[in-house]
Amino acid sequence: MTMLRSLILFVLAAVAEIGGAWLVWQGVREHRGALWIGAGVIALGVYGFVATLQPDANFGRILAAYGGVFVAGSLAWGMALDGYRPDRWDITGALICLIGVLVIMYAPRS
């Protein structure tokens, strides 16, 4: 149950951070305005809060593992919202990152 909770929190953190960054990007680069930017800033704040809910208390471990989730999530977000089509190397890299998440977070420790 702890692993499932942790994985759900990683997904929620990714949606908040990637979504927040995307909203800021849209507000600035696509000239959508201050409301988009403000919503992005709020979402980025939500990301920071969600990350603190992880069951593991080690900040460095959580953020290192989350980096892998961020990589894969960013590619998925680009596919879903921007029409980005990752190539085999993007996918291979994302899978390597996700394996890293599993090793960092869930490997047996004494």
C-alpha cells in the first residue's frame, strides 16, 4: 500500500509540476496572458506541497526519484497536449529513468 501511495503521489506531483510549467509556457511563449501564468505558478506551488506527502522522509531520494517521473511525464504531456511524437530514443531514455525511480525508491534496504 505504501508503494501504491508513493506512485500516486509521484503522478500527482508530475501533473502539478509539468502542468504548471506548461501553463507558464503558454502564458509567456504563446502569449496567453497573466491568468495562465498565475495558474501555472499556483500549480507549481501545489507540486512542492505534494512532494512533501511522500512516505519516505529523505528529500534527496524523493527529488532524485521524482526526476525520472518528470522525464517520462514530460514526454507524455507533450504527446497529449502539444502533438509531440517521441522517437525510440526518447522512449528508451524515459524507460531507463522509470527503472531508476523503482531502484531509488523501492529497492530493499537494510
